[in-house]
Amino acid sequence: MTGTADLINRLAADADASFALIARAGASGSVEHIEVLTGAVQDVELLADIPLQDERGVPREVLAMVPYRQVRERGFEAHDDGAPLRCLLVEAHERVPLAEAMAVLPTEPVPLSGAGFDIADAEYADIVRRVISDEIGRGEGANFVIRRDYIADVDAAPRVAALTWFRALLEHERGAYWTFAIVTPGHVAVGASPEAHVTAVAGSAGEPSVVTMNPISGTFRHPSGGATAETLAAFLTDTKETEELFMVVDEELKMMSAVCSDGGRITGPHLKEMSRLTHTEYMLRGTSRMDPRDILRETMFAPTVTGSPMQNACAVIRRHERTPRGYYSGVAALFTPREGGGHDLDAPILIRTAYLVDGRLRVPAGATLVRHSDPQGEVSETHGKAAGVLGAIGAVPRASAPAPAEDPDAPTPLPGRAQTRRPLAEDPRIAELLASRNARLAPFWLEPQGSGPGPFAGRSAVVVDAEDRFTTMLAHQLRHLGLDVTIAHWSEATDADIDAAELVVSGPGPGDPRDAANPRVARMREIVARRLEGGDAAAPLLAVCLSHQILSDRIGLDLAPLASPHQGLQKTVDVFGEPASIGFYNTFTARAMPGVSRLTPSETRCGRVGPVELAADPATGDVYALRGHGFASVQGHLESILSRDGMRTLERLVSHALA
């Protein structure tokens, strides 16, 4: 105990010491120790600059605070506040027993004044309405996370405040993946993050790393007295919350497909129960040989705190958030060397975190906005997400202890912590509701994908990325079908590349397909036209989503906005004689006269295009798929987890295009 007290007192007293306190669950599932990391601080420009070796080339441990502005490394937009990519170069990594740390960490409340959200509830609700109408309603994406900040003035020494808040979170918050306090020159971050954005466990010599991502979404705000199976069941059957989770899983599978050769496999769903909120989550796992810094770069940042598609989400955030994000939605990335070589990576998302700079407290909180969002509900969600941290540190009243039956086998709680209760996920009704969600999802991503030559072995394809990384999932499925696949960004795909490709897959992307002034849309139009009407009228082409709309327009079909966007919507539609359950992410649609299933050459705008078959809604005329000589297209995303029949439909359409 004396050694622990001396350590904590030294950290509190030494104004020049940089340190991190981290509480992570052990093998038993509970926190048993506090990890204390100390060392010097070095700010670097790029993720590749994180110094994983010392000047002698010896591997070392590094804790990196990665700010949101780092997305600019991927060419994405961000307000630039100059927040540094800050590295704590770990010189000492100690572990102290949890009970000992709790006994010596300070408990005196930290005085706050002038507290409240920087954006009033009514103003935030107006922002929500604008994002739904101006962004989701115009096809800019499926979902977006817009934040606001709870702010207050702090009358306490920063180090004492950090240690006090860290203890308070350990005592009053539960379910966190990391509870932490990170103190560096001029900056304090204290939080209880529920979400591991990405982890990578280095394999033994010659073996790839196991990469895991943990998308968490859907937010159940506990009623007064705590959550019960009855109140939770209503949440688990809510359409908005279910679709929100599926959309972020799709977005993180895009990232997994980019960094993992096997594309990633889904397990879950599970519940993440915290003091005031319960979330739903999945686990995604795959293998990769990439440097952990590159894995982190390719997965910046979680769609649960940005939106999808990622690149457009960053642009939407920049348009609608009034101030820079700082470290909110970035990660705290711990790189730990392994004896066999390489580094493990453990990177929780920086959410549910209090920041203290120059005597000013800031607790950011964001809501995920989808087509079904209710503005007042999203206002409440930001209150709920901030309340866990704010309640623990005493800024708002703390949550009352839940009433459900206690678990007689649970360990004795820490002083001041409510008795541990049996998890709601163990209730048979809740377990059944969770399991039932997977009945809607694509078996390809839930089950072992196997290996083999595939039906198109020896053939090749170029997938043109129109700024939606669904193309990485699509490419993975095409490889599974045997194709040798290359992904080319729309701005880098030359005419020579397009002409030389055996099969061109013109990919999905955000935006209005009618907007010829948009350089990306204009180039995708050129690519579709080149394959459709070029030197070889039968140059194989598969067009997806945005490109399907462009192709439809090219042959003479009308394009129109949907009355209600189909962002994250699962539908069973007829695709040339076969019913197919497919996930849709579209705001616009191609439309034919109801009942029309075929266009003759004279009915198309393209003289070189022969008869075209249409798979369309018999009542509305909305076109779900096209096929003609050497080409096929589909409005839905066959690669989505929402496409139960995605692989079968993809194989049929590719087979037709290549025939």
C-alpha cells in the first residue's frame, strides 16, 4: 500500500511528469489492476512517425493520443485545431492492485462552475433536422454523427482533477472497455470508453496478426431505477436502433476488408451495459500482415462516431459542427512490443471522455443521425451519453442503483459501488431477441468463408471506387468468386485502365447521379459510357448503386429522388426471376413505367445497346437491376451484411456480364 500511495502522490505532485492510468478487464472479465505508464512525451506529424523503436532500434511501448484531425492523412476533411499526435514513450509500466489504488486516489469533489452544453437543445435539434434533410435526404450518406460539448470551468489543479475523476469513473461507471486518465503537458483526458475501435495481436514468427474491431451502436437510455428485461426488449425491437447498428457494422466491415486478407467475420450481437446506457455491439475479426500503424491509419475512424460513407461523413461533420473535435472520436492507441517481434495494438475510441485544458472542462457527446431519427430523441441521446461521465465526476446527479435481482456469485463490490447484478443479456427473452437479429444478415459474413478456386478463377476485374469503401467488401467477395481484383480510385482510373480491364465493376458512391458538375459523378459517367459504348460494345461491365443509376440514365431511364431514403433498408425483390433479400443504401432511384420489364434498342438512348432487361417494382417502376449484352447492374449493395442473398445474386450478375 505504501508503494502505491507514494506512486500516486508523486504523479499528483510532479508538475512535469507525464503519465497514464489505465484500467482494463483481465482474463476474469473484471478489473484487477491499474496500469501506470510513465515516460517522456513526443509529438509527431504522421501515424507512420510513431516511434516504435528507440534510437538503438530496440522496440518500445508507446501510448499515442490520436486526434480527429489525423483523418487528413487519408485525404478527408477536418477542422484543423492543431491538436498534436501525442506519444507517451513508455519508460516504466507498473501494475498496482485496484483496491490499493482506490484507497489512495483523491475523493474530494472538484468544483465546477458555468456548466452546460455549448449548443442549446433547440439549436441541436435544428442541426439534426438539417442533416437529415440536406445530407441524408440528398444522398450524401446513410448516417452521420454530430456532436456538441458540455463545458464548465474547473477550480482545481489539473493533476488532482484527473486522479479524482479517474477514481470516480472506476467507482460509478461500469461496462467500460478502458477507464483511463492521460496527463501530458497542458492537457488532461479522463474517460470510460465502452468501445475498442481496433486491436491487433501480433502472431508468432511468420504468422499474421489477429485484428478485431468492435462496432457499438444503438443507445438505450435507462429509465429511472435502471434497465429491466421488459424495457430493454422494446429497445431491441426498435427499427431505428437496429438499422443504426447494422449500418455501422457494414462500415467497419469496409475497413476490415481493407486491412484483412480474409475480409473479416462477424460474431454477436452482444449487449454493452453501462451505468446509464446499454448499447448493442458486434465483434469483427480477421487476420493481417500490416504494420499496426498502417492498420490504425486505414481504420481512421470509427463510423460509430463519424458516419458513413466515411469520406463524406467527414465533410458533413465539417459543414455542421461549429468547432474542431480535438481528440473526440480519435483513439488512444497503445503499442506494446511482443517477445517474438512486432507490436500488439489496443486502441479504444476517445468517447465518454472529459478533457481539461487551461481550466476548462469539455465533455463531447454525439448522436448517430439516420433517416428515422427524431430530433428530440437525438437531443436526449447526447444528454445520456454525456451523463455517464458527468454523473461520475459530480457535474450532474448520479444514476440511481438498478433494482433487478443481484447475482449471488458476483464479487464483493468496491466501496461506494452498487452490488453487481446479473447481466440482462442472460435473460432468455433478451438472448432470443439478440440472436434473432442475425436471421436477417448475410451468411457470408457470419460463417467461415472457406477457400477454393471459385467459379471465375483465372478471370480479372477492376473495381472503380467512387468514394464509398463498400468497394473493399465487394472486392473481397469478387476474390472469393475467383476473380483477380484491383481497386482503382475514380480519380486515378485512366482510360487505358478501363479499356484493358476484363471486367469493370463501376462502384457505389454518395451524391446525386444527375449532378454532372460534380467531378466524381462526371468521371463515373465517362467510365460507364466507355464500357457500354466503346470500341467493344460487349466490354463486360457491372454497375453498382450510384453507377447503376448512371447506367440507367445512360440508356434512357428517368432518375428521381425517393420519397423516403433507402439508407440501410433491407428489401426482398425479384431479380430476373429469383427473389433476393438485399440491403439498399440509396436516396435516388432509376424509374421505368410500371410493368415494363424490357427495353428494345430503339427505346434506349444508346444505339449500340441491344435489348435491356429490367428487374423493377411492379407498382412503382423503381428499377432494382438491369442486364443486357455484356453488362449488368444492381441498385442494392450485394456486399452488405443486409444482403442475405448477396453472394448468389453477385455471382449471377457477374456471370451474365462475362458471358
